[in-house]
Amino acid sequence: MKILRFLLFLVATAISSFALSGPLTSANAKAASILPTEFAGWNLVGTLQTSKDPSVADPVNATVLKEYGFTGFNSAVYTRDDGRKLTVRAAQFQDASGAYGAFTYYKTPQMQREKIGDQGASFNERVLFYRGDIVIDAQFQKLSAMSAEELRDLSAELPPPPANAAGLPGLPTYLPTKEYVKNTAKYIIGPAALEKLGTPLSAQLVDFNAGAEVVLGEYSTEDGQARVTLISYPTPQIAMAHLRGIESAKQQSAQGPPALDPATTFDKRTGPIIVVVSGAISNSDAKSLLSSVNYEADVTWNKNTYFSRRDDPANFIVNVIYLCAILGCFAIVSGIAFGGIRILARRLFPDKLFDRPDMGIISLHLSGDAQPSTIADVSPSIKTG
């Protein structure tokens, strides 16, 4: 009998677990969905492919995606009534900085800038853009005059990132604009991307464990193409220590990597940012690029400083004056009331409250001219028998 009850218990538990797992699995699949089923006349064909494995999104650059904070991947094929096909691949990251970094990593100089999402670029039938914490790679079978507008509708359908994950890095704004080669800016937060992009500095010199962020940019000069590398650290002191490491590597250039060639590498520090210029560039052009990068500290208040009537010092002084006036008026009124009540009591109850014989006042005659008091002068209430 006990065995039968135990078997029934196992069956009931299995059925309840299966019933609960169905809705949860559906909810998880819905939560993992980044792309919509339809937008701007495009309809999903088949099922939406989802994965949280970066190697599914990009087998070659899986480690790079992981560095940028990859969290999920969607792939979908859409069609229109006219038979055109569109393949969309979407990668989601922990924050907008990771999405921006992945966007710059995949963007190529051949692409044209597009006003899609937060930033966009296109080359032939391929369109790359990001919005918030999501990067979209769209491949059209055939472009039309409305393709960009259709992708703007797709961008509007994407889920927005949380408020605390919507901020973009400020380091790319320090790249010089003069002679800049478009679409060459790369935002890097890990050694894998640094190595794949072939930077002049090694990951050992940059030291991402110290909280470093790197931005690269290509520049066209009279002598050829040069590269500007910006490395940001949490504090100027950390940047100063790593700049000494770069200078030491330049002095040991004859010993090979990770040393740098002092003849083609120029550097400086501005605040917590190290600026390195390398490549085919003259001394004057290198100094010009270095001088164009200057750190500006932004002081922000995280507590509001109000200037209302309540917090105005002058208003406080006026209120003190009002309070003194009120207390003075209260004292005058109290004195008048006390004296008035005494006078009224003497008139209504003569010799009964304040003028009774037993209400004499004890006095001490302390002056030298005063005559000593006799027992008769003392109030009867204090006479002793």
C-alpha cells in the first residue's frame, strides 16, 4: 500500500512539473525574443532562431562578442508580398556601450553612414545599425527606396534598454576630427578585440585589468596613414603609471614585442587618457594630433542645490525678525493680561485675593540706614509662638 502511494506521488509530481514547465519555457522564449514577427510590411517566415551562445552568433568572433557583454542572439527571415526576402541577425548586449563597441568592430570604412537607430552604416544590400543595447545586421535580397525607412520601423520595434544601461562611452568624442578616415573608429574593452584589430600596443601594455578602455582611429597624412590610440583609465595616477610602461617599451624597442618603435610612436597623457600616435607620420603632424586631444573634467552634482524661499538665508533672517516680533507682542499681551486680571480681581473681590492682611511681603533691610525690624513689623504668618 505504501509503495502504491509513493508511485502515485511520483506521477502527480511529474505531471505538475510538466504543467509548470510549459508556461515558463514559453515565457523564457518570449523574453529571449528580440525581433518582432512583423514590421513595415515584412512578415516572419518560419520560426525565430534564438540563442545565448556567442559562437552561434559569430563563430569567428565569439570571444570578442563575449568581451562586449553579449547576452543573446536572434536570427529571422522576413518576406514581403512582392517576394523579396530580408535576413536579420540581432545581437543583444548588457548595455549600450557593449552594443556600440560591437557596432564599431563590424563597421568597415567602405560603408556609408545611415540615419537608422542610434547609428547606422550600409554597404550595398547590407545595413548595420544599433539601437540601445541591440546590434542589427540586415541583409536585403534587393534594396528599394523605402528600405531605410523600413529598418527605422524595425528599430522602433526593438525593446529599449534599462535606464541604467543606456549610457554610451565618452572616450570616442576625444578622437581628433581633422584628417580622420570615416568609419575607422573602434571602441575596445578587451584583449581579444585589441589583438584582432592589430593595434600597435599589446594587451599587456594596455592592461584591461586596470579598467582600461581603448578607442582607435585612422588618419590620413602626407606621409601615409597613421593611427591614433586613446587609452582611458579610471584615474590620472593609473594612466601615469601605464604611460611610464609605454615609455619603457619604446626604450627597449630593440628587444622586440611588446616594445614600440620610438621613431614612429608618439605619446602623451592628458588627465586619465593616454594618447598614442603611430604609423607613417611626421613629427609635426604627430604633435598636431597629440595637441588636439585634451581631457576636460566634467563636474556634475548628484544632489540638487535648491534656492527656494525656505533655503534662502535672507528669508531665514526675516523669519527670525518676525519670530522676535511675535514673541515681543506675546510678552506685552501677557503682561497686560496679568496686570489687568489683578486689577479686575481687586475691584471685584477687594481684600479677598491680593490685599489680605496675611499676604504681607517679607523684606530684608540690608541698607545701613535702615532701622532693625521689630517683631511687630514681621508678618503674622511667620511669627513663632
